[in-house]
Amino acid sequence: MLYMNAVFEFLTEAKVELSRVNWPTRKQVVHFTILVAAISVVVAIFLGSLDFLFSFLVERFLIR
């Protein structure tokens, strides 16, 4: 019974805290999603080009 009261109290407090959250607008969510996707693509291109460069250098100068 003690555990049920603790669970109920936790859920009640969680609901109160969630009502205090400053939720982003739909426009903000779309904007940040596009930003994260763009940064991910840029980082992937950067890391892919480094991988290509190092692979080329290893094949060219170390593996003959």
C-alpha cells in the first residue's frame, strides 16, 4: 500500500511539472528539426570526406 501511494504521488507531481513546461510551438519544432538534419548532413559529409582522404592516403603510401 505504501508503494501505491508513492507511485500516485509521483504521477501527480509529474503532471504538475509537465503543466509548467514551456512547450515549443509547431514552427519552432519544424525549424529545429530542419537545423538538426542539416547539421547531421554537414557532419556526415565532413567525416565521409576525411575517411575517403585517409583511405586514399593509406592505399597510396602505405599499401603498395
